[in-house]
Amino acid sequence: MIRFDQVTKRYADGTTAVDDLSFEVAEGELVTLVGPSGCGKTTTMMMVNRLIEPTSGRIYVDGEDIATVDPVKLRRRIGYVIQQVGLFPHRTILDNTATVPALVGWKKTKARARAAELLDMVGLDPTTYGSRYPEQLSGGQRQRVGVARALAADPPVLLMDEPFGAVDPVVREQLQDEFLRMQAAVRKTVLLVTHDIEEAVRLGDRIAVYGQGRIEQFDTPGAVLGSPATPYVAEFVGADRGLKRLSVTRIEPDDLEQPAVARIDESAAQAAARMRETGDRWAVVLDEKDDLHGWVGLDETSLAGQDGRVGDLAHRMNAWVPVGAPLKQAFGVMLQHDAGWVAVLDGARFLGVLTPAKLHEALRRSVDADALGVGRDEVEFDSVADA
């Protein structure tokens, strides 16, 4: 969808902002450009909509050389989101969002209907917020409007320059989550500029790590964190890149252990007797559909010496995550609940538990799989969990 072919940008004073840049962004892919200030990442992005013209080389969007396209028409079919948002203060939120569709000739009713649809998509009820003005919104809400406005004319390409950088960390994470949810639905081709490696890792399908005017590594987040291509990349992503990798390594069913199971309808005495035979000190409690109901411990008043059904004696399970969640989320839940493991669910259905040893193993498998170019299930090593 986007292709750079030996692109260079050199200014009159001799400064080279971008030097012989060649890379491709696939349709529907979200690529983050990350690096320190002045490295050329914003220049790269702004050349895509011709706010900056390259000195040499070619840039193609959907196979078309953008140098042959009228800049105004080009910009109207490329969404653009900036940190400062740039909403018109004298126009309502609904009219701000409908700006680009109106410019490209949509009828007013259609443009406003599209604006209302997108405001709802970014979590702003158009009946509540549509008639308000930008000064009546919080910073995070204005950022949401900026994203909605950029998508209003349904552009195939979206350019985002530090889109979540002007809000506090909590709001930033919420906006990132909302954007990932939206991107999963609309699948735009996105170039997103950031100086924050954690944001780049969290959002990007691939990451371009910039040095001075050049890309030092262009790869998946897991590969950048697990196998930095150069000493510069290793230093930029940080010595704690193993911890950062927890956020891009997903929980898979093969990562899980299978604990003892008790059923909600069996008696406490029956479950306790079986656990004594097997040496288990605790068990998860499941219903007839294998949905998680809770857990019981053998040596606690919840089970030992009690009458009645297991389901009536079970503890609530607070430490759980969905399958496919990042290992970072599971680790956080463990710490939050002071738990030695977390349950992993597919909807409500219980799949198994993730222990600290299995979490570590999953991380090691992910790193080795990227290094060897194979799947995680093909990596073999001695497991601490099996020792």
C-alpha cells in the first residue's frame, strides 16, 4: 500500500533528514516509526501526504507515484492525526468530524451521519457530544475526535504523528486500547510516529527503529525486542527489553498447565477424597460446560470436613485473563492478586492455568522462535516447569 524507493530528503543548509530510505507497508498493516527527536521519522511520514517533498526517490501509495497526484486531492484521501488535534474551535464536534467528507463533496446529511457513526466508534456518544465544542472536551476526548475526523472520509491510509502524546499515561493507555480495537475493525494502513518504544511495541504490527535519517531495524515488535539488529537498537529499546517483550508475547493454550478439577455438583467429601489420593492441595471448580466457577483448597474450611456441593463452597476466581492476552497482563494480574498462577479462559470456558515458570517458558520460546524463524511449538529446551 505504501512504498518508499530510495527516498532522500536534504535541506538547503545541507542537513539530511532522511537518507536513501526504502521500505514497504502492506495493506491493513500498522507500522510504528520510532526514534529520538530529529531522527527523520516525522519527515518520513509527512512526505507521504506531500507536506514535505523528497529531494530524490519515489513514494508510492496503492501503486501510484504520489509525485504525479495533486497534493490537495492526495491529502483528502489520506487521514492525518496530529498531537495537537487541530479541531476548529468555532465548530461543533459533529461538524468538526464531518469536515473532510464535506470537502470531498458528500451531502451534508451523509457527512453528518458518517461523523455520528465514527464518534460512536471512538466511544463518544454523538447525541451527548455532537453538539459540544472542542473547549468543552477533555484532552483525551479531543484526541478521539481527531481520530474520528481522520477516518470520516474512509481513507485507505492513516498518518498519525504522536497522536496520544499530549495526554496523561492512564488516558494514553485507554486511547491506545480504543485505537487497537478500532483498527481491528477497520484495518487501515497506518504509519504512526512515536518516540516511545513501549507505545511502538504495543501498537505496531511492525516497527521501524530510526537512527539518524536511516532505519536501523524494520521488523516485528517481538524480533526487535528479542534480537536487536545493531548495538544502537539494543541500546534504544533498553536493557529491560525482556520485560517489554512480555507486552507483545501472547498466551497460547500450549503455555498452560492443567490443575486438578472439581465439579460444581459433586460433594465436598468426594472432591476432598480424590485430592488426597492425587496429592493436590487445590482444584479449580468447573460447571458442566467447563466454564470456570471458582476454586477450592483441600486444607481450608471451603472443602475439608464440609458437607454439601463443591459449587456452594468454592472461592471466587479473581486472578484470570483471556487466552491471547499478553504475558504482561497475566504477570500484572498475578502481582495484583498476590497469586501463584492465573486462570486462562476462552470466554467463560476454562483452558488451564499460567504459572510463573510457564510464563517464563513462554517468553523464552517466543524469543527463540523469532531468532530461529520457526513457530513457538517447534522450540525445544529444558523447562524449569518440568524440573
